[in-house]
Amino acid sequence: MRVKFIDLPRRFADETLRARVTAVFEHGQFVLGAELTHFEARFAKVSGARYALGLNSGTDALFLALKALRIGAGDEVVTAPNSFVATAGAIVMTGARPVFVDVDAEYLMDVRQLAAAITPRTRAIMPVHLTGNVVDVDAIAAIAAPRGIAVIEDAAQAVGAALRGRTVGSLGDAAAFSLFPLKNLGVAGDGGMLTTDREDVRARVALLRHHGLRTRDECAEFAYNSRLDTLHAVVGDVLLDDLDPITDKRIAHARFYDDALAGLEPELIVPPRRRDVKQVFHTYVVQVADRPGLETYLAEQGIETKIHYPIPIHLQPAAASLGYRRGDFPVTESQSERILSLPVHEYLEPAQLEWVADRVRSFYRR
Ligand SMILES: *Cc1c(COP(=O)(O)O)cnc(C)c1O
């Protein structure tokens, strides 16, 4: 039996989707078409924010959120070292300096260590809702707000997730979502979405993503070209209809693994759960003993796994000039050697889930 990590062709095999895409080719409004505005309005509702703006990528959503808040050279932005590299990359691209805080057992920024990372230069905190779990943004806001520090959610992996009933995307000053095909809500290429309740942030990102053009001919400031294409907006709009069932499936699959893999500690630890969070399981990350052995064994059984992410950001060659060393973030570093993401996508069949759990159990019984 083969178990793929994700099944994109299946996700895009949709008649409605093909028809809506064809309609764009027929009307020809490929950039800033009406479909984009429509998708943005629906996405704003999903994220619980007042505004949503479609962008080229999740990375650009992080970058333009920082730019909209006028963060750049000389500033510091506090974030987590266990994310995808784009989180820190977006900070560095503004000229600001990423400052890392270690994570907790849930793979999320350890808020207890946050205050110690703040300096007079800190302008923003960028918590990452990694795996589709949610950072306690309320606890972060309690530290940030009195100091006039902004909070930007990296919600790239967490569309539809919620903290105490409030959806990610509306918990800080701005939030960045990725519509990369592999994400829970993806388009047919690169895409991203920025959400915010702040009219000043919305207005500035709208300007920055569109060459700084205030009207067709008048340029208020030189800026970027980072609009979500109309074709991607219709794809996102069609797939948004399925977001709830997709999320429900992923949650159900995670529950299945939780039960089926219980009792394997300390060789295998399932993802911790918090009662006040709706986790959407972009990834289902276990911590395991003998990861290379398990990976190889599962691959031999036709089961695809991945590692999110094997090299912490502060240990990347790109981060050399930031001055961090191995040992600076012990939790992140130890997790990076033990984590493994099991397939949790929405099209898994019960027999496939059983097979994955059965093979994992059999590996540790040997
Ligand atoms: C995917 C991802 C990004 C980047 O999004 P892109 O759309 O690929 O630019 C940023 N942060 C995290 C946590 C991600 O998973």
C-alpha cells in the first residue's frame, strides 16, 4: 500500500474549478480582477479580520506586513528559530534583525522566554502558528502592547485554526497566510494573503503590492509588485468551499494517530494538545527515537514522511552573520533531530491510516 504525503492532483480535479479558471481566460482580467476582491472578502471572514489582501506569497505577506509597519534597518523582530526559513528571511529582507526565542514542547514560541529577548530596538513579535497549532497570542500581546510593539502572526500553516474561539489572522496587528499548493488552503502556484483589522495597514499594503500606485498613473512611493493573480484567486475561492471539510478530516486523522500511537513513549511522542486551541494539523509531527531508521523503514513500506524542519534557522548558513551558535536554543535543536511529519492529508483512507500506525508500531516492537 502506498501512502503519499499529500495528494495535490486529487485536490485540483474539480469541474467547478476548471470552469471558473476558463472564465478568467475568457474575460482576461488576469491582474486585480473582480474574483480577487471576492476571494479577499471571503478570506477576511474566514480569518475573522476586517481586511484581507491577496499577495504573491506568504513570504511577501510577512514582508509587506513589516514594511507597512515601517520596520527596517536598526529594528529587531522577535520570532521562533524552528520555522520555515521564510519567517526570518522576510525580516532580514526589510533590513531588520531577527531575534530568536526558543520554543516549547508544542513547537511554539516559549512565551515565558519572550520578555528576556526584548530590547529598546524591538519593533515587532512574529509568532509562528507552526503545524497548525496556535501560539498564545494573548500572552504575547500582554508583553507587546504596553511597550508599543506590534504582533504579526505567521499563520502560513494555520488557516482556520483558533485560539479560545478566535480565528488566527485576527489575533495581532496583521497576519500572513501562505497559499502555496501544499498548505491546507493552497492555489495552483505561489500565493499569499495578509489579514488585518487596521485600516492604516490595509491601505499601505494595498499601495505597496501595486507599485505604490495611488491611481492608474500617480505613484505615491516606489514599491513592489506583489498581487495575487486572478487565476489563483479563483482557485483559492473554489477550494475555500472545502476548507471546513478539509480541516475536519485532518483533525480526525490526527485523533486517529493520537489513539493508535499512544503508549509508544518514550520512543514516540504524539503532538501535545491544548484544550483552548483548535489545531488544524497542517502537519502531524511526532518526536521519535532512531528517526533515520524509522524514516527508511516507512519509505520501504511505501509511506512518505517529511521533516519540518531538519535545520533550525539560527544554524542555517544564511544566518551565520547573526552570531548564533549551536546550543543557543536547546529545545529547538533537540526537536530538530527527533521530529517526523506523518501523512495527515484530507484524502487518506482509513486503511491507509491503519497501515501507517501499524507500521510505526511494528518498527518499535522489533
Ligand atoms: C509556507 C510558509 C511560509 C512561506 O510561505 P510562501 O507562500 O511559501 O512564501 C512562511 N512561514 C511558514 C511557517 C510557512 O510554513
